[in-house]
Amino acid sequence: MAIAQFRLVNHLHFRNFRGDLLGGMTAAIVALPLALAFGVSATADVPTNSGAIAGLYGAISVGFFASLCGGTPSQISGPTGPMSVVMATIFAALMKEDPDAGLAMAFTVVMMAGLFQILFGVLRLGKYITLMPYTVISGFMSGVGLIIITIQIAPLLGHKASSKVVNAIQQLPSVLTDIDPVALGLGLLTLVIVFAAPPRLNRILPAPLIALVVCTSISVYGFPESGIPVIGHIPAGLPEPHMPVFQIKHAKTMLGYSVMLAMLGSIDSLLTSLVADNITHTQHDSDRELIGQGLGNLMAGFMGGLPGAGATMRTVINAKSGGQTPLSGIIHAVVLAVIVIGASPMTEPIPNAVLAGILIKVGIDIIDWSFLKRAHRLSLKGAGIMYLVMFLTVFVDLVTAVAVGAFLANLLTIKSLTDLQVQTMRTITGPTDDQQMSQEEKDIIAKAHGQILLFFFSGPMSFGAAKSISQRLSIVKAYKVLILDMSDVTRVGITASLAIENILKDAENTGKVVFLVGVHGQVAERLHRIESIHTLPKDSWFNRRLDALNEAAALLYVPLSRSRLPKEKEV
């Protein structure tokens, strides 16, 4: 089996134990407030108070198994902004369809997403998953950033969050007229700390953790009777397993969301792997990374945790703090597990407004400001796709946004490649100054007086070029011999090969003679599978263009002023 080719568990060594210990502990300190914040945000529409602990369980599960079995040594994995936004949608949709089993089905979707990621890795699809146009990725990430900022405005002002942007916008007027001053003050102080913390201090104590401690202390000791929303009770100890719950009537919804989570988590993780490679000067294993991430998400769903992916900020912090091996990610997960088991009561009084402030900073960081500023200068079409994807991400859904963006971006790419292919095509029927032709070849063409049509192809011939082939040949009608020079063609697509077949059929029906030149490799293999090719005489195939021109001249009784070279035919 293909999975046997992977060593599922990394070989752990302790040669860099000090660096891995420091990197893992630092990453855990950064991950703690983010896991809490993502958990609360993703479960805004879940009636049970399981949000914060779901974020922590997800950070522990994905962080541990992605490091133990993944393919990026220094990567730290856990809940991320995009994954949490999608998970919030999943919770809301499934709880609406089935209030009783919706929560269990949502965690089943996380398990299914993990299985899909494992399948991606086993099928070795890692190198294909990140082949996404940058305009689509940029628009998607910026849209996710806007979603996070929008839905966190209400908790920043002391109100309950909504998982949907439209609902958050609709409740904005009522929220603005009923602001809780304590919640707003704590939220604004959080924003000041996370934005203004000096880089030197941030390297020692991460700004989100400073904001969490300072603002929670102010809330507990300065405003004990304020009544602002807080995280509340968090169960300590090990989680209860969530057995899979799959209902046929919800199969389409569950499968759709699981594929969405799997694709998003895979793209997010593999892009972060590239960042890790640049920092550590190593090379990750994409397929093995997908298997590790899949195992992590499978266990996250089983433990009732949020899905996760490679987290860029936590990975960078780990690597710069000395973490170089998978041991650092495992230490990060163990530290979080210790906090859950022994220190969970300390997280219960954390105000939601503080978590909202931390998430707003995350949302602002996710937005691709650099590309937004210059997209219109690089390409108006590219900028249009990016803004369209951003709009669809915010107001429709993430799958539609990525699908529409990728479709349009690929259409534009195909159009550009087709234009290049068409530019390299040349039709010659008379005197020419083409530098790629010898003087003897030019003489033959000139003296044939339009009876010979020489058609040059170059590069790979895709379906986009097929229409141009037919259009160009339809313009010239008076020729008697058609020479298709395919010496520079590296590949030919099905549609283009069928266009060539139509040319041969038309030539046969109108009594024209066709010669093929330089057909080799994949082109020869593809054309030999076309039935009409076999109706061509064996002496219609040539290795050299001059041989084909000499044969055409002899056929048309064209007088030649130069000696003819001996023919070198390809049978």
C-alpha cells in the first residue's frame, strides 16, 4: 500500500533539546490566548459553554500529532483564523439542521476532514494542493481577516458575538447604541498592548499573553461586579471522546464541509511549511505533512476540539526561539495539555472583550495589505479577481469564493497562454523574410506562387490554440500542398489533435496533399491514435522541413534554382 512508504512517526532525537524546549514553550505561550480566542469565536452559535476548551483541545491534538507524524520539522500547528471561521459556519449550519445531533456532527466533520487530508497525503497530492493563483489566496485571506474583525466588534463592545458577517452587520446599530464601557475599555487596552508592545519585549513575553494577563487582572480586581461576558467554566482534565455521528440525510452537507476543511487546512499548512523552510533552510515533505495534519484533525474531532493547520506566526516564533525538530511541536502541545489539566480555572475569568481585541489584531494581520496596495498596478484583472474573491468570502461562503476565483484566474491564464501560442503560429504561402528558414526553403515557397501553405507550430498546443488553427487555415483556400511543421511542438492536447484531424479530413475532401514534419515524442504518440492519421501515405511524414518542401515542389512541378537535398523520410 502507498501509506507503507511513509514512516508515520518521526524519529525524535534530543540533540537540539534546549532549543526545542525553549521554542516549544514559547510557542505554547503564544498559542494559549489564540486557542482560547478562536474557540470562543468559532462556537458563538453553540449553546453549550464548550468554546474555549474546544480551542485548547484542537491546539493540543493537531499540535501533537502534526509534529509527531508530519513532514515539517519546526512547524507548530493548531487552530487558525481561516479554519475557525469555517468551523463557525459548520457549527451554525449543522446546529440549525439538527439541534440535537448538530454538535456531534460538526466534530464528525472535523474527523472526516482529517481522513481526507490523510487520503491527500497517501495519494501524493501535496505538490498540487498549493497550485492556487496568488490573487485567489490573497483575496481569500483578506476576506477571512475582514470576517474576523467584523464578528468581533460586538464582543469588543460587551455583546454576544455572531458567527455570520451579515448578522454581525445587522446587529451593529443596536450594539453601538448599547456599549458596555468596561468591556470597551478592556478591549481597547488589549488592542493598544498587542499593537504597541516593543519587539524586544514581544520576543520575551508575547503581546497577546501580556494583554490577557493585564486586562484580565484589571477586570477581576478593578471591576469585579461589572458583569461583562467572560469565558466561564472550563472543564479540567482529559476530554470525553466524541464518537462519530453520521446521518444520511445530512450527508451532502457534512461531506461538503469536510472537503472544505481538508482543502483549506492543507493549503494553510503547506504554505506555512514554505515559510518554515525559508527560516530553517530545510525542505519539508508535503505529502507526509498532509498525513500528519490529517491525523491531528482526526484526533481533534474525536476529542471535541477545533480543526487546525500549520500556524505561521507560531511556527516563526518557534523557529526563531530555537525550535528545529518535531520535538518542539510536541513540547508545545504538552505544555498546553498541562495548562488544561491543572490551570484551567485561571482562564475562566478572561473577558470576551479581551479575546475580541486579540482576534481583531489577528484579523488585521491576516489581511494582505501589501498586495491590496499594489494589486491594481500589477494587473487590473488580477486585482478584480482578488476583490471578487474577498467579497464572496465575506458575504457568500469560502468554497464559492475559492471556486469562482480559481475558475476565473485559470480562464485568464489559459487565455494568456493561448495568445502566446497563437503568436508563435505562422502561415507562409509566399515570399518571406522569416529568419528561421533557409534561403533554399524561401525560394521553394516563393516559386510555388501560393500553391504551398507552410504552417509553423511551436511549444505545447493546448485546446485554446485549436480554434486559431482552424481559423487561420480557413483564410487560405488556394493552396494545393499543406505542410504542417511540428518540429518545435513539445506536447499536443486532445482538442488540438482533433483540430489537426479536421484539417486532414478537410484536405482529403478537397483533394489537397498534407505533409507532416518533425512529429516526435508525445506528439507522435497522440497523433498516431487518431484514425484519420493512418489514411496518410507513409511518404507524407518527414523529419526535415526542406525535405517536405522539395517533395511538394516536385509534386507541383515547381522549378528549383538550387540543388535538392536527398529526402530523409520518417516512416
